[in-house]
Amino acid sequence: MVDVSQHELVPDHVLLDDPEEVEEVLAEYNVKKTNLPKIKRTDPAVPDAAEVGDVIKIVRESRTADQAVVYRLVIS
Amino acid sequence: MTEYDHVTDDIEAIVEDTDLPRRLKEDVYETLEAKAEEYGGVSNEQATDIVTGVENRYLETRVDPLDPVGTVSAQSIGEPGTQMTMNTFHYAGVAEIDVTQGLPRLIELVDARKTPDTPMMTVFLEDEYAENREKAHEVVWSIESTKILALGDVSTNVADMLVRIDLNEETLLERWPTHDDPSEVAGIVAETIEDALGVDTRQAGTAIEFGPDQPSYRELLQLVEQLRDVVFKGIEDVTRVVIRKEQTDEGEEFVLYTEGSAFGDVLDIEGVDASRSTCNNIHEIHRNLGIEAAREAIINETMDTLEEQGLDDVNVRHLMLVADIMTNNGEIESIGRHGISGNKDSVLARAAFEVTVNHLLDAAIHGERDDLDGVIENVIVGKPVSIGTGDVDLRMGSRVTGSKPADD
């Protein structure tokens, strides 16, 4: 299988494995975990270690700012 | 900072202290540098003035709280959409490959159709495959589907109830570059026929003969029909591949454009650059590269479609919002009755969009409630919409605080 993360359309996906970090993100946006955009566990770009309920940090090369950081909740 | 001669540590501190995004900061540094060259230096006060000016302008242009970004996006894409041609029949961008464009393509994208009208792929090649035309052709033959009519002549012998294929030696060697012996390739072809049609074949050199088990004229004709659809090499969905030499920063490279797409299969083929190749089917991108790549693809495709029609003054932010909404729940959702608009919480909002009676009837049967939070519901009932100042409530405390109430 090809390495998906190498494709130029795929931004960096990083697993937030520290619960504190997740709390910080949720506090920053003042939302619940389930309010975050979602990403499927089966998504080819999701890191292998991620499980349902984890939060993935995605760093996009933005068209309007230089980098845009977004978060997605892993769902089944 | 090493790259700028005139930017002192003080100035850097002033700039870095602002809320500006990275890219704007770089712009500020460059401008300061240019001005310093021109006038022989920039003082800290001047720098502060410039920087606060830029910051104020930036903060002004940001979206305000309670701004109806969705409505603005819808109108900003909708209005240029009225200027798009309904049907375009010319060949776009790439030589000889017909691609759906204009309004039909835009509708196809926001409807998130499973397969586009004219699927196509742009396949970039790696290293020597990109430089050498013969190497590039090897990749072409493993992508483009090869059917029997491209390999030789088919004739039917009604007297002996036989189908006879005379394969063209040159074509065989060209399409199977790893083999030197045409009859060896003919063997592969014969095997493919046996597997696909379930018949026994006889092979002599580059000629192949076979017929139905029982002598039957109808079955003979059926075999010929089926034979035409058998794919001997390449990917079935790809009917045509165009090879083009293109200029890049480092020189020239060969790029393949295909009619028909099978993105997942192509990425695995040797010689294909799996980091740049794309296709115009957002679902295939989603399946193979994930939801974030699909989001990017939606933005790229909608932007290209608008640009192609000379409507490039639509701000990307609107298209980004559309793509964000479409990919919000982890898979691609269409905009419309079966997607975003159909999944709204509010009954009235759904009913206002399409198939009004069905939505109202279902809501009545299930005893649904409408909290009247959204814009559409409030327009319908004639309340102020919850946008901008319409969403600001004034609350007065009834508790006496001891201090004198203000005069006004």
C-alpha cells in the first residue's frame, strides 16, 4: 500500500495522546469533544495508534494563513 | 533576524508582539526592509506606527461574531454561478480529453455525486519514468485498458464454429515490454480468454482459435461479443491515456492524463508518483487518501471550475467553508436534500428547502419540535433572525447594587 501521508493533498495528522492537551483544545474553543469535526477510524490518513474517542490534530498548509490547525474527533 | 539587514531586535519584538498571522508578519518585515533601504533606516516609532496600522486593518477585516458566513458564502458562490454557461462542449485544459465544466461540474461537486460525468486522472511519474518517453509508455500500457481489437483481428469461421484471432506481433511486444517472444505473450492472451470466457483455446504462434462447446451459431456470436469486452492489460475503467510533455521548474517531464479513473489502482503501479497524482472524483480521493485530502480536493476542484469560467474573484474562503461543511462528519456529505440541508435540526428549515409537504407531514407524525434557533425559521415566523445585532439580548439586573443608577 502507498504511504498516504506523503501525498501533497494530505496534511499532517498527529494524534493527541495527552488528555491534558485535549482538554486545553476543548477549553480554547469552549466546546465538547463531540462538537469537533469528525474523522473515521478507518480513514487512510489516521495514525495507526488512534482509537475511537481520540482527538487528531491536523496542521494544514492554509491558503489564507500560513498554517491552520484544526482538530477532528475519531469516530467508528 | 538574519535575512533582514535593517530589522533590529526592537522592531522584531514589536512585530512579534502582534496578533498577525505568520504570513502577514513576513510581509511587514519585507516592507520595513524595503522602506529602510529607501530612506536609510526605520525608527522604532515609525515601525510601531506601521505595525499597529497593519494590525488594526487586519482586525477590522476579520469576521465579526454572529456574522452570517454561510449565507454570505452561498450568495458569493450563487451570484457568479448565474453567469456560468449551462453547457460547455469544448475540451478543457488538457489536449483531447473532454472534461465536464461550468455549472454542471459545480453542481456535480456540491451534490457529491458518486462518479463524475467525465472521470479523469492526472498521473505524475517518478524519476526516469518522467524523463524517458519509452519508460512513460510502459506506465501507460499498465494503466490503459487493452482490449482485443487493439491487439489484432478477430474473425469468425461459421463453417467450423470457430473464432480466430490473429494477433499483431508488434503490438504485443509494444504492450508487454518485458517479454521478447510474441508467442509467449499470445499465451498470456489465450489464458486470459480461457479464464474470462470459460472456453478451451488452441494457440499456434500468434494465432488463437476457440469455439463454443456445442456447435451453436448463437453462442459463437455471443463469444465474439464477450471477447470484445475482455481486458487483457491495464485497468478496466481507464479507456484512454494521453501522454504530455510539460515544463516544470527543473526541466521537462511526462505527465499522463486519463479518461476514466481508478485512483487506488493507479497509485500502486510502479513508476507512478503517488505523492502528486490526483483524480477528479472526490469520493475516490476520500477512499484512498482520507477526508482531509477530500476537503482539499473539493476546494481545488470548485476553484478550478470557477476560474475556468473567468469567475476567479470568488474568495477561496467561501469555497473553504463549503468544503469544511461537506467533510465535517468524517465523510463527504452533499449539500442539498439528501445531505446538509436535509439533516438540519429545524423542521421549518428543512421544509423551506425542498419537498415541503413530506417534511411537515413526517414532523407532525413524529411530534417534532422546532426551537426557532436558525435564520430560516425566524424569517418564516417573522421574528428577528439570530444574526448580528438580532442575536444580542439585553438583560437588566433587578438586584439593587447600592450605587446610584445612572441618569440615562
